[in-house]
Amino acid sequence: MVSNATESEAPQGAELMRPGRSGLGRLSGNPVLRWIQNLDVPIVVLAVGLAFAFSAGNVQFLVATMAIYALLAMSANMLVGWHGTMTFGHAAFFGVGLYFVALMRESGLNPFLLVAIAGVLGGVVGLLFGLLTIRLSGIGFAMMTLVFGQVLYLLVFTIPALQGDNGIPSVPAGKLFGLNLSLPRNFWWYALIVIGICFLLIKMVYRSSFGRTVLAVRDDALRAAALGVPVRAVRIMLIGLSGFFAAVAGALFVQQQSIASADMIYWLTSGELVLMCLIGGTGYFWGPVLGATLFVWLDSQLFKDISYSSLFVGIIFLAVVLLFRGGIAGLPHQISGWVRRWRSRREAKAVQA
């Protein structure tokens, strides 16, 4: 039986439901303390930017690609990790940003403005998809995400302007404040700033009352509904936010790669995003970033000359899932647990002796 709690009381009720594996601390009521809790994002972004500021162009290109995939994986983890909902069509939102910027290649608009508009379009598509699937959950919702992704994939071959398998080539990165973004060093700082802003926004959502409400719905949707949380509306809003950041990643990707290809929105790309989240750790904010970085490095560098590279990536994925349940980000916690158990057994043996 649903209580008469109002929607405005939902975040307060959600606070009663402590997430079991998110790594989120209690929210501080002090706005200054909340900003301090978000300082890790600019610190990490600035450190990475300075670390590769004077690297070779090909290195900056590779690391920028990792950062774009990290943003894409983090947007997928908003559903997979935060809400506990599996998605196999997340590449469709990526494709919205990808093809929008490609179609606007001759518009001459500011590159940052194109990225922002692409994000808004991705968010709108996410909201519409959330409304269409409002009554679905579990396997049904996961299968509908797959159908949604494949429908958009087939549209690429149906609409002549999208050019099917040939893709849309020669997409210019454009110029920003007189800087040619086609140069790896200029694009490096441009992409890093955009991605850093997105990370900061995601972190703010992650630590907000809405983020706590999402975790409450994930842990126990029935109890959340009993506390007055609008469960369906929460998921719709989360899909919209996830679609926004995925489309931003798509816009950045096509500006860097100069081509929009149908392969990028195929369902296998969505599957790879799920792998990135699981490898890095869905229960940690930086988990998808670590998973995406490792995945891109393995696929593009370590196994680039091997015919069956996907096989080796799959073996590594199985090893991580079986041995490290919390992913790479959860390794310190898991290792400390091993040490505590070893010490307790050692002390027990010493007492028995």
C-alpha cells in the first residue's frame, strides 16, 4: 500500500534507505562542504591535462579517445550502476550526438555550441524513450533498449542523408577562439574541458538528493514508492540525463575522428559499454572511467595486432568479474577485506595455540 507522502518528501524518505554498494557518503547540508566533496573532479582532470600537455600528438589523440569513452561509460553507468537497470542500446544516444554534429558539418557553428545542442537532443530522445518504456522493467526494459538501439541503427541505412555503411566523412572539428581543433593539442584541451564539466555535473547529480533517490529506488523500489518516491518519474529523468551525456560524448567523438560511422551505434558498442562499467566497478563513481581506459588501451594498443583481440578482452573481463566482484575501483576495499580475514584467522590460531 502506497503512503500519502508527497513527491517533495521523496528525497527525505530516500535518505532513510542507505545504498549498500555505491560508495556514497552521507550528504552534507553545508553547500561549501558539498563543493569540497566535488573537488576530486577538477583535481583529476587538471592532473591528467598537465600530465599529457606536452605529449606527442598521437598520445594526446589516444588519451582523448579514452576520455570520451570514459564519459560515455559513465553515462551508461547512470543506468547500470546507479539504477541497477541493464541497457543494451545506450550507443543509440551516442549516435544522436554523433550524427547531429556530422549533419551540421557545414553550418559553421561554434563547436562547443554544437556539442551542447547535441546533448540536449540526446536528453530529449532519452526522455521520450523513458516515457515509451514507463511500464517496463527488468528483462523487458533491457530488451526494449536493444530494440531501440537497433531501430536507430537501421535508420542510418534508411535515411539517405546518413549514408549507411559509408558514413559521413570529412566532419571538421571547427575553430574555437581562433584555435584549430583539428590539431591534437588544441583538441586535447577542448575535449578535456568539456568532459571535465560533464564529470563535475554528473558528480553533483551523484551526490544530490536526486542521486540518493535513484539509489533508493535501485535498492528497494517498493519501499521507495511507499515513501512517496515517484519511481517511474525518477527513471525517466535518469534516462534523459544519461542520454544527454552520451550524446555529448558522441559529438566530441565525431569532432575528433572526423567521421560518423554506423558501426559506432551498433549493439556491440552498447555491450562494450556494459563491460567497461563492470570491469571498472559499477558501484564507484570513477569505476567506469577506469574500465573505459583499460578497455580502450587493451583494444587499441595491447591487442591491436592480434586477430582475435575480443577473445582476450573477454577473458580479462571474466577474470575481473570472477576474482574482483567490485571491479578495479573496488580492489582496495577487497584487498583490505582479505587482509582483515587473514589477520583474524592468524589471531584465532595464536589464541588456540
